[in-house]
Amino acid sequence: MTWRHAIFLANRELRRRTGRAVLTVLAVSLAAALLTALLTIALTAETKVLDELAKGGPLSGIKVSAALPDPAQVTQDQAQAGAATILDQSAIDRIAALPAVRAVVPVEVVGTTVVVDAPKRDGERLDAFRETVIGVDIAEVPTLPVTVLSGRLAAPGSVTEVTVDEAFLQRLGYGRTEGDQVVGTSLSLGSERPLRVGNDVRTVVRWTRATVVGVVAQDAGQGQILAPRELVAASRQWVAAPVAGDGIGEEDLDVPTVTPFAGAFVVADRIDDVGAVRVAVTAIGYSTSAPENLIASVDRYLNVVGIVLTSVGVIALGVAAIGIANASLAAVRERRREIGVLKAVGATDRDIRRVFLVESGALGLIGGVLGVALGYLIAVIVGIVVNRYLIEQGFQAVPVAVPVITMLAVAVGSTVLAVVAGILPAAKAARLPAREAMGSV
């Protein structure tokens, strides 16, 4: 018996018992679809998400502080280079020129008196309080540790829009998921500076009206209000600039010293460059911190997730293989006479095994191909839902990976597993003596 004859007999049998074949193929398809979907999602998370973060972003960022480290810990190189005392534009340019630095985002802060127009959740009026406003370039927010929870970010360059964090929500009596209740609230921000007239010290306040347009979770700086850099810069310039009037001269003003930048967020080219960039920035003389342990943890967790998801899919495929084996054993019992006839006309044990293995392989191949297509469709649908959420949170969408090799592996694996599942039934059929198989014929 040739392979052509074996395929013909297997095809005839599958057509004759269509219901059983369809159910078996469906079981394999569902298992293969589950495995394909899980592997696609896992590979997308591992290769796409981690790669996007590695190209520059919060995980590949280094927080740089204008504050110097302990003088006793300053290295000889730092001493020779001249440890910096402030972060000005020249320092930003110097850091940006370091190897493997993708971007440097300055962070400005200004202390303000905040007056909230809206009452608290319980109706009580919130007293004015002192708070720090953090100013960053809104266009660079995707590279900063900032996540939009409600509403939106302030418009780039705006001096009338701000966002607040969860601590600000708590001041008003709201929880993390109730940010929409605060969006649209008007704030009065008062920048203060001392004024000395003779022996008297007075305070001059510059008030700015701003609207809360969103709620964020952020680690760009120490403060509850995140605003465009232009808003904070205007307040800082006013605080630092002399103000004269009503016969008061500049010599009468006690102008506070304002550090150009409170800090900076340095983005490395890749996650692997974070350590080297941090060492280089520290050598200049600034304090640094980076989530290096978090980076390693993310990588490990992604690997664990991939292993778990793959294991679930393989178990499902194994269950489908058991179903194939059970269907093949039932076919052997029902086709005893057919087996006897084949042996009577000269078919060998090897030929009988071949027919049953071809049937099992066909079921596995058809189910595997259909399952791969269905699994990829499921992964795409999941990707659409996830990307919609990411876009709403202000993140970049992550395209679903197309693991062609993985899909081929699942289809081939389904076929091989089905053939393996059919070995025992095929061997049982081949061992049937022709006389016993034919029975009373």
C-alpha cells in the first residue's frame, strides 16, 4: 500500500464519519487557538513593549538632582571637574552631549499659594495652602514617568492649564478613580516674594488663574501640580526679577536666589545604557537615581508570564490530543471488519498503521491551521482593546507582533501531537489478526 492509497482511505473514512471528524478538529482548533493567542500576546509584551521602553522612556530614564552628594563622597574626578552647584542650561547641554543620552528634560519648580475655587467633597471650603508646581515640557511627557488617570494633559505652552496628582484629589476628599470630579476646577496660584521697605518686610503676590484639565500619576518631581514649563518659568522669572513702584527702588528689594532648574530627567538610548549614563552624570557632580532594579524585574516578570501562558496553551493542546486518541480508538473498534478485509487482500501491519496515522495527522493539521488563524484573530482583538486603553492613558499604541515562526510551530506541533496521539490506536489496529478482525465474514 502506497502513501497515496493510505491518504485515499483516510480521506474516505473522515468523510464517512463527518460528525466525529468535525468535533475532533474543533477540539484541536480551540486548543491551538488558545496557544497561538497566548503566545502572540506574550511575545508582543516581551519583544514589543520592552523594546519600545528600551528605545527611551520612563524605564530608561534617570532622575538628576541639582543637590550635590555628600562632600565626603565626592570622587577625585568630580573634584577635578568642578562639582556643579546648580543645574543651568549649560549643565543640561553638557549632560545631553554625553554618549548614549537620547534626551534631557529639565524640571522646574516654583512654590505657590493655592486657592481652590470648588469646595471639598463634603461641601467644606478648602483653606489656601502652600504647594509646589512642577513645570516640564509637555511635548516630552511620553518620556517622563507620567500617566494620565483622568482628563488630559495641559496643552503645550499653556499658562492657564494644569494637571494634579492623586494627593491633590485626597485634599478634596476624592479617590483615585474619581478624578473626573476635579477636572474643570479653577485654581488661583500665588507666587510670593519678599519686599523690604525700610525696616519693614512685606510680601508681594502674583496671582495666576489656571484650570485643572486632568489628573496624573507622576514621579517627575516633588509636587501635587504638574504644569507646562512656560507657566512655571513665568512665575519663577517674576519671583527673581526686581519689582519697583510707589517710590520703592531696587535697592529696597530682597530678591530670593532661584536655581535655574530643580532637576532633570535624562533618557538613555536604551535600557542597557542606563547604568553607563548614570555613572557619567554622577561623575559630573550631580546626584542621580534610576529604576535599574525595576528594569530587571520587568524583564523577569515578562519571561515568567510567557512561560505561564505557554504552559496553559500546551496543556490545552494535550487535552485535544487525548481527544484524538480516544476518537481513533473508537474508530478501531468500529472498523474491525474493514481492517480484516484490508489484511485479507494483502495489507501489512505497517500499511494499517499508516492509514490510521494519516487520519490522526490530518485531523491535527486541519485543526492546527484553523486554530492558528483563530488564535491570531483573538490576539488582534485583544490588542485593539489594550491599545485603546493605552491611547486613552497617553501612551503610544503597541502593534501586535506577527510571530510567523510561532504560528508555523503551533500548526506543525498540532500535527505532530495528533500523530503521536494516534500511535497507540494505530498499533492496536495493526495487531488485529485478519481472521479475528473479519469476524463472521
